[in-house]
Amino acid sequence: MLGQTALYGLTTVIIRLFPFIINPYITDSFGPEAYSPFADFYSVAGVIAVLLTHGMETTFFRFAMEEKNDKKLISTAFFSVAAATLLFLIFSLTFSNELAIAFKTPTQVNLLTILVVILSLDAFSAMPFVMLRKNERPLKYASVKITNGIVNFILVVFFLQVLPRIPDGVFGIKYSPAFGIGYVFVANLVASALTFILLFKDIFVAKLKYFSWELWKKMLKYSWPITIAGLAGIINETLDRQFLKFLLPDETGRHELGVYGAVAKIVTFVVLFRQAYVLGIEPFFFSHSKNENAGRTYAKLMDVFIAVNCMIVLFLCVNLDWISRFYLKNPEYYEGIPILPILFIASLFLGIYLNLSIWYKLSDKTIIGGYISFIGAAITIAINFYFIPRYGYWASTWATLASYFAMMVISYIWGQRKHPIPYNLYSNLIIISITIIVSLVYYQNFKHNIWLGNLIFLVLTIILIKTQNLIPKSLLNKIKR
């Protein structure tokens, strides 16, 4: 069971890595305005994905603990998602022109249509993936997920890097500069279609005759708060792209949207560590919740998380000048690099918040996570709405920081009242403060001095490792021997 959990976690991290490694090929091929439809449409895609699955993945596992009839549970969950997806597909294809105009993308109807089909295929595939997990088939789950990422990556590289260099084309396919960023959408479409085909047999495990209205109503009652919380989370992550598009003049909006969307991908360096940590640690949190010293254990894990995350943020900030230019490749995006230290710090706050959230998960009060996410979403919306017309993507950057900071503080105060955990508040505040001050001061004044920056990083890392006991004493004793 532990091995399966590790495989699911590793797979999740790997598939999060693919969009990150694809991005440099896209920015190398297109400037910010040409890139903007990619950032634009995929910021909406997250919202639609949450609505189409409407929490049924989590709900399925919750009801699997009680429902003995697997066929009824699987069929009810699958057809709930399938019905929502079919309605979305029919509506979107019927009113594609109207939707394109409403979203200020009247010349991109074809891209919108491709995205609709991608999202529909992904939604149809969502429950089969859940079924694979329920039936303990981690190898197929991992292989299909990773195949999707590999195919997507290979096709993006082929369309953007190889095909333009072959004037006569390949297999009758010639590169069209006018289609441009559309090739990225086509690559995603092929990968999603292949995933759907690979899961085709698993889809037909669900039978309409086993669908239960009574069970569906119970599942929907459980799933809607999850959906609302998911929407609030997506708003915090991606809605700022839409504000940039709607609140700025067309040409300026496309430019700012493209720069912000591409540059923000570099935050994945921090996100990947957080993702791996959360996937690995959440089962541990629950399995140790009844232990007498559980609170102290959680506090120590928070110390380790903050220390390692601060080291990552500091390393990125002192090396940001060369990392960002190497990653983005295209100088047209360099103007957005200065927002990254702020986004790194915001991601640190989000990671701490996710660690703090254990208190309401242990108390079986997950709706509180929805409340906190809503507060964060309200802050995001307010700052973006009032300040984007004046400050552009800098407003979005500070909104992200303010939102995650507020969520972190609220969760800590609320949690200490309802489910106290003896976190080392003052020492962690000192570590976070030093990280923020050194990162910002260094980047603003010494960013071209890589040797100085890495020397500072090395010294602070040694201090952190020593003061936070990040290396177990048993291992140190072995090294001394």
C-alpha cells in the first residue's frame, strides 16, 4: 500500500513537471502577445475542469468506505461527470462564436474549440483514473499519465522546433506561422485523445443501468462544498490572467498576460517540492493523529518544511538572474523577471498554509478550508480589480502574495484556537524574515554577483541545517566514524 501511495505521488510530481519543461520551447518560439492565448485559455481551463468533475473524484473515495455495491458507485460517479461534460461540450460547440466574443477572443474560435474538446476528453478520463486507484492498479495509472506528458512534450518540440526547419513538411504536414500557438493546443489534444483511448476499456466498467438517483443525491450533497472550495483555489491561482485581459487595453492586456503567464511558470521550482512533500506527508499526518506526541511531530515537520522551502527560495533568488534567462530564452519576457521573488515568497506562504490545514482535516471540518480559500479569493479579486489598470501584472503579483499571506495567518490563528499544535512560531518567523529580507535585498542590489549570492546561500544553509537539526544525529555519528 505504501508503495502504491509513493507511485501515485511520484506520478503526480512527474506530470506537473511536463508543462514546466514544455514552457521554454513555447517562449522560445513566440513572443508575449502570441503566447497570451495559451496563458489565457489555460487559466480558464482550471475553472472548467473543477466544474466538470464537481468533486466526484474525492467523493468517490469517501463513499467507497460505505457503499458495498462497487458497480453502483462507479456508475453513479462516472455518469454524473459524463452528463456535466456532455452538456458543456454541446453548449460550448453550439455557441463557440458567442463565447469567443464574450472572452475577447473573436479571432481564436478554433483554439477555443480545441480547448473545449481537450477539457471534455480529460473529464471523461477523470473517473477511469479514479477507478484504477480504487482497483489498486497503480502501474497502469502511472503509465497512462506519464504517456500523456511524454506525447504532449514530444509533439510540442516537433511542431515548434523541428517542423519549421523542414520547408516541405513531414507526412504532408507543413508548419504554418499563422497557426502559431495553436500547435501547442493540438499537441495537448492528441495527448488527451490518446489517454482517452488507453482508458477506453475502463470507461465501460460503468453501466447506465447501475446509476442510482438516491446515491447521486447523497454524493452531490457531499461534493458541492468540495467544488466551491476548488473554485476558490483556482481563482487564487489563475483568475488574475482574466483580469489582465479585461481591465487593460487589448494590446497591453495581451502583452502583460503573455509575460505574466510565462514568467510565473518558474515558480514551479517551489511548487514541485511542495507537491512532493504534501503527497508524502498527508498520509503520515492522519496515521499519527492519535499518537500522544502527534502535535510535537507536526511542529517538527513544519520546522523542516519551512527550513527547506526557505533554502529553495533563497537559492532561486540569488541565482534568478541566470536561471530565468536560461529558462525563458526569449528576451521579450525578461521584463517580468523582477516579479519572481515576490511569487516565490507567496508560494512559501501557500505551502505553510497547506501544512497548517491539517488541523481542520483532522477535525473533519474541511468546509473551513473553503471559507479560508474564499477569503483569499476575495483579496485576489479586490486587489486585481482596483490596481491592475494602474500597475498591470505587478498588481496580480502582490495580490497573490497578500492572498496567501492572509490565508496562512487566518489558518494559524483559527487552528491554534480549535486544535492547538505547538509550532515554533518565533524561530520560524525569524527564518522566514531573514529569507525574505536577504532574497529581496540581494536581488535588488547584487543579482549579477552570482558568487556572492551563492556564498550567502551556503552560509545561511549551514546555519539552518545546524539550528534546525535537519540532519539526524544518527547520520552525523555515522559520518564522524
